[in-house]
Amino acid sequence: MRKAAITAEAAAALVVDGARVMIGGFLGVGSPDRLIDALISRGARGLTIIGNDTAYPTVGVGRLIEAGCVARVEASHIGTNPTTQRLMSDGAIEVELIPQGTLAERIRAGGAGLGGVLTPTGVGTMVAQGKQVIEIDGATFLLEKPMRADFALLRAHEADYCGNLTYRLTAANFNPVMALAADCVIAEPDEIVPAGVIPPDAVRTPGVLVTHLVGRAR
Amino acid sequence: MDAKETIARRVAMELRDGMLVNLGIGLPTLVARFVPMGISVAFQTENGLIGFSAPPPEGMANRDLVDAGGGFIAALPGAASFDSATSFALIRGGHVGLAVLGALQVDASGRLASWIIPGKFTPGMGGAMDLVAGAKRVIVAMQHAAKGEPKLVETLTLPPTAARRVSLIVTELAVIEPTDDGLALRERAPGVSVSDILASTGARLIVPDDAPEMPLGCD
């Protein structure tokens, strides 16, 4: 059950070029900055990034875009990052835009073993193109399929050495759902505390979901 | 009073005691400054918090506490934080009493466009599609025209944000309600005539015999 922490560099080496990678964060708040640094340092290439947004060119996921690590983005919003806009226009990266609530539920479905989600969001819009429209008791829904990834890179507040995670305020955002939806889950906590320090009721991501914890260099 | 303040003050008159309210990024966030005396509302920020005020007191910002525009906020006593799935369950599930959103266009059927100008700018929808699909009431808060071009149009030329008809449109010139018969003029801004409104509106407006001046509250 106990997990020894690894370095951000060792974690970044696991994330192979071309992988599908979920990254927590909302405009960079709650993003795993040390893992992002390490991915840039190792010169990662061809990643598909799944997350809420691409933040700003010098912040969070935006730094991976700026460093040329990313081939494809699946996100709800890219309006704060002119680099993403430009690379998309130039055809240098692909972008799929997904409504924020739909993104959260598709990831949740992917991690919860569900075959998809029926949502009213996007009915009658470009988002509905190519999707099944289903009527339930007179209401119209889109069938949105589950999403999974090879890796989820999370930022947590505290972790214990069992991998249990807590989050703080608005830094939780997509991190808890992503913890369920990837084959390899790497969590970067602000602090790692001894097992038993985090009360069971405070744990928001059970440690069994976490593959690796990233420690701090001493 | 500038255009944005007029819009924010008039939208604030739609707040009701006990409402859960979601304000979009930009102009809609100004509404929080004009909550009428004697009522209490809870503001939600879609990135995962109910119960905040902005900005935080000088020197009391926290890097993990921001609104949906990335600006620092203060969590009020009684605030609750949650993840994105819960936040959008609140939004889609009809728990939000009022959503206030900006728009690029609104058409005669009451649909709004707000997330893409094909070939020019593609910010993305963020949470807007979920908010329009799920909030009990949706108010569009926008300037009446942009660069001389009307934003109220007969039929959207930009991709819609939802199929749903919005509840109310508030601009610096007028309050307009989409109805089965089309866009109905409800109120004029102080000093603005019906012909001023018609001149900068690109959709047919149903004009009543007497459109009253909009209430803007007081400080």
C-alpha cells in the first residue's frame, strides 16, 4: 500500500511521447507545475493534452504548448492563450473544444465504468455534430462518450505515503475526476505527510488510484 | 454612468434573496458590485466555489483561490468548494437560479452566440453551453452594438451557444425580453428614446405603447 515518492524527472520519463495526458488545473490553478517543468526539460513531443484550458503562454499547460510538447488539445476554452490560437490556425496543433461540464462528465464516465453520459448541453449547436441525439421522457440529450487517458498528472494539496490526496479551494477543479480516468496516475502534492495524518473523511482521492507520488528535491 | 455600469446595475435588479447566481467573465462580473440592499445572494464560480467576493483584501490573496477569469477572490464565511464535476452538476442540474452571460449576438428567437467567430477567434465555450442549458434563468448582459454593428440580429450569423431561448437581454440602451412572437422591448435606459433603440437594433422589436425607464437602483 505504501508508495515511495519519485522525482518529477523520473515521472516525466514515464510519460512517453505521443501519450494521451490529462492534466488538472483551471487557468493554471491546480496544475502540477513541477511535472510540467520536467516534461519541458526532457523535451516531450506529440502529447495529446486533456484539460479545462491552455491557461496562458507562461502558465500551466500553456508552457507545454509554448515549448512545442503538444500535438493535440481537448479542452473547453483556449481564449486566454494566443499561442494555442495561432498554432491551431496554422494547423500545427489540433484542438477539440468540449463544453466544460461535458468534459468533466466524460472524464468521470471514463473513470467510473460508464458507457457515456446523456446531457442537454450542446443540443442544437456545433457540439452536437456527429453525435447521437436521444429523447428521454420528452427531453432531448446528446450522447457523450467516456474519455480516458494513458496518464493523469494531478496537483494535490496534501498526500500521504498511501497516495491519499486532498485538494485546496479552487485548485481541486478537474484533478479528482482525472484521478479515476487514466492508466497511470501521477500526483504532485504540495506536501507529503506520514500515513495517518490525513483523516479518512478529508481524503478526496483514495490512494489506490494513485500510481506515483512526486516528491520535492531536497 | 458608463454603459457597463448601466447594464450591471439593471441586471442586479433581477437578483432575488437566496438565489444561487453565476456571473460570466467580463461585464457580468460587475453585477456583484450592485446587489440591492436587503437581499443576500450566493455567487458561484464555475471552477469550484460558492460564496466569494472579489477582490480579496490587500495582501490576502491565495494562489489556490481564483474565479473563472483567473482573478483572486476571497472565500466568505460559509463558502463551499467542490470539484468541476460537482460544479457542473450544480449548473446543469437546475440548482443555479440565475446565470448572467455576455454574448456576441442574440437573435429574434432569443438564441445567443458567444463562443466562436469562425476563422477569426475561437476562444471556446468554457462553461457557457452548460450554463445556458441548465440555469433556471439566463440573462444576457451585453453592449447593444459592437463597432457600430448591431448585436441583436434577426438570425444568428455566428454558431449558437444553445438552442434554448434566453430569459432577458439587458444592454446600456434597453431591456428586451424574447417571447414567442419575437423580441419585446420592456424598458428604455434613462434618456434613451425608442427610436435610438430601434436605430441600433438589427432585429424586429415589438414596441409597447409606453416603454418605462429602467430602474438602476441606488448606492
